[in-house]
Amino acid sequence: MTDLFFYGTLQHLPLLELVLDRPASEMKLSEARLRDHAVYGVKDQAFPMVLSEKGSYAEGLLVQNLSQNDLERLNFYEGGFDYELRPLWVETMEGASVQADVYFPDPGIWTPTERWELRDWVDRWGDISVTAAHEVMGYFGKIDGATLARNFPALRTRAWAKIAARQRGTGDLRDVTKDVVLHNHRYAHVNYFGMEEVALQHRQHDGTLGPVLQRSSLMQGSAVVVLPYDSARDVVLLVEQFRPPVFMIDDPEPWMWEPVAGMIDPGETSEHAARREAQEEAGVVLQSLEYAGGAYSSSGSSTEYIHLYVGLADLELTVQGGGLASEGEDIRSQILPFVDFMDRVDAHGFKDLPLLALAHWLARHRNRLRA
């Protein structure tokens, strides 16, 4: 049996219970602190790090009598964050000294910021982290730590999308807790996107439960798609990039002309994502955004929900080309007069559905935007 001291996110009991797959009532828990250490936030990350700091205390949670299975589950979860365990002495609130293992980050990989507080983290990141941990631990025993680490940012993006989806009601009075019966749910595969499988029944229109359906879904985060439009010059901007799925279906033209598009990062609004992606992919600073609606892009096969925008911008100042090398993006841009753009739409010269949707929205609202 092993004792561990948690100074960071695993102090949050809903997250700890999920990772260990048992309730807190079955754990031996006590408040404790680590002398001559302090906990700091990590730049550009939603988790903390611990640093040596003379005279300070890192407050945390001591969890005792952990089993080998507990350790394997914890190491799998923490393996996605580049931590290693070190034995140190911690002090309980009763004054006892207990030797416990502590997760430390690899030296030099992260930049500390301000002092970290659990309550602030729970308010901002608690729901996202617990939701992401459901998927993370769903792959326990199926993938290794390196694969988890590589895919963890995408898992968090999907968690943020799932939280948003829970609020996406339109007034349908049916109750999924009564009208859908879930028999089995499996995390089948992950490689940036996830693939999940279910066996379920749902209430049919005649009021009866239908047969058990075996279905799979491509699990994705929410996305923004924004078509930059210069109302003074009456021109639009498109970007072109290589799309592996189009290549994989044997389409001979996998280089796609599209609007600017990208995933909504955890904690980010769709408006902020639209502005960020316009700068990253095309060097465009959007003056304002016109919301053209939101919808599932392919509800029979994918969880992706797209927010559509037309972004007003001065396209004379546009940088030609863009994208992030860290994401494998190789992007060029093209500015088209609106009339030429719509001629290509009518001639079926584009193969991107969000682009067609935004073209028709812009055609309907162009006079208003130009006025």
C-alpha cells in the first residue's frame, strides 16, 4: 500500500473519485502540507506545478493506503501531464509527519505563473477537467501514456464541447433520461479525434422503445467557421489547405477552398475563437462578427457542432497565407469579388458545406452589410 500527497487538481474530490473509480468515502483522506514548497499555475495550461520555496507550504490532500490498481490508474492519468513521483515528508493538520509520494513535473518543461488556488481552479476548470477525465479513464488499459499525452489537448477540447452541448436545448419536451436506454458505452479508439461506440434503445414516435441499435460516432469538439468579407470592396477571403479525409475517400482533389475554420479551445467563446482563427489562418483582424447560425455538421456520424460567422474586415491589409506549423497547417488565401465567388458557388466549384451555407447567408444579407 502507498501514500500519495496531492497539491493540485486531484484535491478536487469528483476528479479523484473518477480517476480511482471509487467514492471518497472508501479512501483514507486527510489535509496535509508540504514544507518549503509552493504551488504555482503553469503558463498556458489549466493545471499547477509545485516548486521548492524556502519558508512556504504547499497545502494539499494526503491519500493513504492506495492499492497497486490505484497507482496504475493515477500514473495513467498523470502520465498525460509529464509528472514523476518523488518520496517526501508531509505534515498532517494533527502535526504528524508522513512519507508520501508527490508528483513533480520534469524540470524546465513549464513556466510558472502566479500562486495557484484550488477554489479558483474549480470555478474555472473543474467541470471541464472532470468531463475530460471520463474520456481519459475510458482509455485506461487500452492505450499507453505517450498516446494519452499526445491526444490530451483534443480530449479537453471535446470536454468543453460536451459542456456546451448540455445547454443546447430548443424546447423539445422528450426526456433522454426516460426516452433513451443506454445498454453499453465503449471508448473504442483515439487519434486526435475519438471514436466511441454505444448500444442503445430510444423512444419511437408511436411511444414504444425501438430495437437495440449498435452505433459509433466520431467524437469532436465544437468549431467555428468564419468567412471574412470586406463590405466596402465587396470581396471575400477563402483559404486553401490539404484535407486528409477527402484524400482518404479517394477524391482526386483533397486541397479544399474553405472559409477560415478551427476548434474552440477549452474556456474559449465561439466569438473569440473566430477572431483568433482569422488571424492565425489568414492574418485577418476582424472588425465585427455576424452570426449566421450553429448546427451539427453531420449528426448521423459526428458530434461536431459548428458556429458559422461572416467576419467584416479590411481585406486590403490581409497577409497571404498562414496557419500554425505546430498543427501541420499549410494554408494559402485568395480574395475573390463577391460576384465571382457566387458564380463559382453556382457552378459547383466548391466542395465545403460550411462555405456553401455562408455563401447563401451572405447573399441574403449582403445589401444590409454594404449599407
